[in-house]
Amino acid sequence: MIFGVSSDQNSIFLMAGASIAIAGVIAILNAVGLISNKTSLIVALVLLLLSGYLGFANYHSIDEPIQFMKEKQHRYAEVIQNLKDLREIELAYKKQNSVFCGNMDTLMNFLRYDTVITMIKDGEVPDGMTEAQALDSGIIVRDTVPVAAFDIAFNENYLASRDKKYPLDIDKLRYVPFSDNVEFEIDAGEIVRSSGAKVQVFEIIDAAPFDITDVMKVGSMVDPTTAGNWKEEK
């Protein structure tokens, strides 16, 4: 009990300590002949059983939040990976359409069927020449070609850095992992900065969070950012 008070243990721990202490007092009273052996035995057994139960309950009360955090970390790792993947699709969509997408069906159809006009570069600008001069002389070539939206969103560099524990399945990207096919909430629009400049923004939110006090999202509808709220720099 002294340890419980000094280390700020919870009430269950203190009750278990008190049960053990009372059992000890009963044993002392029996030893000096103030209560009978039968009475002391019954009371001691009840208190010892109670202290055992309370000890288990105390362990469970400590272990439960630990297990909760382990499960949260396990689930959120996959949720965050999905949010990163959806962000890459949004960036590819904006490259083609100059705005972000606020509809999941439209975004997924873009990924599956659309193309992005991309510039290809061939050759290097020699020292002493401008790019325009190199183009005119045919030393370098600049051209635009349509590239599948999937290949733009999930290029080699991105796939190389992506967490391999979570296979890229475009059929499941729209759904929050570990949910009953609950879709991520998605929104997009435009905000006006203090300078008067208009900026395109988007936001994708976990609509079925395991921990309602800690909801994962990427982007923002009030701030021109593409970062996730898991303290990532982007």
C-alpha cells in the first residue's frame, strides 16, 4: 500500500494491497487469540482470493492500453500508406487537370483509365548554349507524350520507397483498412491566401478511425499543404 501511494498506482492496486494487509491483521488477531482459527481462516482466504482477483484486474488495466497502442500502431501504418498512395494520385490528377479531385469515383477512374501529358527530354544543353539554342540546333529534343495516370502516380521512385508490407491494390485504396469497406472522406477546392493568390487544396480523412481522438488525414482544406498529420514532411 505504501508503494502504491508513493508510485501513484490506481485504486485497484491499492485495494489489493489493503486486502493483503487486512489478511495479515486477521492472522495477527488469531495468533493472539482474539478471533478463532475458523473465523480467521475464512476471512483470510476471502481476502487473499479478493487480492488475487484485484491483482489480475490491476494487471489487465495496465496491459489493456498497451495492447490498444500496439493495435493502433499496426492499423495506422496501413492507413497512412493508403493516404500516401491517394495523395500521389491527387498530385497526378492536378498535374493533368490543374485542380485537385474531390470525388473518389472520379479519382479512381482517372487512375485506371486516364493519361497525363508529360514532357520528355532527350539530350543535354552544351556549355555556352541556352536551351532555346540547343533546341533550334537539334542537340536536344523536348516533346510531350501521354503517359498512363497510374505510371505517373506510382512511378519507379515512389514504388521503390513505398512500404512493401502493404501491397498496392487499387481496388482497395478507397477503403479504410480494417473497416467494413468504409471509404476515406475526400474533398477538394480552392482557398485564397492573404496575398490574394488562389491555391488549390485537397483533404483525405480516415472516416473510420481506430482511435477517434487521433484521426489520420493528408492535405488540408484550410492550408495549402499536401503533408499528412502524422508529422511527415512533404
